[in-house]
Amino acid sequence: MNYDNRHNRNISDNTVDRRIDMFLDNYRSGNDVDVERIKILTRDKIRRERMQNRMIVRRHILQWAAVAAIVAVVVCVSFWIMRPVSAIDLSEASDATLAEAGYTTVTVPAGERREIALSDGSVIIANSCTVVKYPAEFDGVERRIFADGEVYCRIAKDADHPFVVESNGFDIRVLGTTFNVRNSSDSTASVVLVEGAVEIYTDSHNCVKMKPNHLVDICAGNITSMQSVNPADYTSWIDYKLHLDGEPLSEVIKRLNAFYDLNVTCDSALAGVKIYGKLNLKGEASEVLNSIQTIVPMNMESHGRDVRLRPIQESDLPS
């Protein structure tokens, strides 16, 4: 007789004894029935069945726990093996980590530029002192690279795999287009769209969709302005030239500093002077500064990489 069903699983031994007594009182005949022995045997049987049930439950729990652990391991290993490379933080990962993931890191020396052909047919031209990180092959749902500095991008069209240029503080998402990105050390950046369409997403959750001949300015992860421009004025550096159409001297100096890895500063009286014309960047930095000096009367004080531009004072004029 099995008293250890689900309804009676928590019944105490005293309750069991009382029920056994009641059962035997109804069916005992004569004095040849050993009631106490029946009680002991019945109670032992109930306890054994309870113990067996507990062991079965424990065995099932352990089996399910083992299965869950195996599933968790398989899921983790599968995620690690099959994860998209874009899951790597390109801005923070070391060159060794990126190399293991199939990425190449290119750092362009001062005064030079590099043309990088990507596996999808896209071409990246990286300006002086620019860092570009890109994979040997693109896989996953998107094509992603990282650029810090200035790059000119001609992206091959692939509607099923958007192209993402990750930079400091923002991402640029495209399908197939040509654009220029410049990221400066002072947390400012600009994007100029030559053709196609791009979307910019900043770390501050700003989003804007650009049209050709538009320039977007970004500061500290925030989109600050968008205006119409002549893209050639911002992309001429790929031919080692700067087209200047009224840019203030302070902005020209910023670009020269980035290209030649210099530290040129100018007096506030010169910062707003507008520059027109073309500068040839194939020469030395001193040659470019001398060219500017023919347009803007000024004195140059050089101390290694440090150059200071200041207005000509009366004391500087010959007596």
C-alpha cells in the first residue's frame, strides 16, 4: 500500500500510525495479527518509497542542471566563434587584439598619405597622422572600420551590408557613397558628403541624414551645424593641395598642424585673417608657411616643431 502519493507526501509519521490503527481496527480478526509489526513494516515501506522519490527528483534536477550547463557553454562558445567582428571595440582594442581578429592597423606618418583598398572594393585615403583600423575580410551584417584623423572614403555599394566608419564620438553609416571625415584632437570633427547619402549617429544620440555638398560639424559628440559647401575645398588634400576660399588663418593652421605634425600657433590678431588660393602640401612645412607669409604680413618664430606667428610690429620694420 503506497501512502506516499503527491497528496500525502508531507504527512507526518504520527498521522500515518493513526491511519494504520484505524485500518487494522476495521479488519483485524482474532489475536493472531501482529499489529505493531505491521505498523513497523508499513512505515518502513513508506519511508523507503519517500526516499526513492526524493532520489528520483534529485537525479532529475542534476540531469537538468547538467544539460543547462552544457547548453550555456555551447552558446558562449558559439557566440565567441561566430560573433561579428564589429562586436570588438575598435577604438579601445589593442593592435594585438585586433590582429588576432583579422584587423590591420595603419598609422600614416606626418606629411604623407596612404591609399587603402578594402576587401569589398571600397577605397580609403588616409591623411597624415591618421589611424585606420580595418579587417582583412568583412563578415556579418555590416562592414565596419575605425578612423581617427582625416579620411576620404569611396564606398562600394552593397545594400545588404551597410558600411560604418567609426570615429571618436560618432559613427557614419552608408550604403555606397563618397565622403570626407576629419576628426581633430580638440574633440571637433566635420563630415563632407561628395555624393550619395550618409547618416551620422553621435554618442550623444544625435542623428542627421546628409545630402551631397553638405558639411556637418560635430563637437564633443554633438552635431553643431550643417551647411552647404564646395566639397573640393575639403577634399583637395588627397592631391596634396589645400583649396582655400576665405578660411580663417586659425583654421588653415589647424590643418597644417595635422598634416605636418607641428605645433603652429598664431597671435589673436592674425587668427581671423581670411586666406584665399591654393597651398601645395608636397613641399616642406616651412615652404608652406613661407607661402602664407607672402599673403599675410607676419613674423615667424621657430623653435623645432613649435612655430609662432605674430603680426609685424613697428619695431620689426627696418629703420
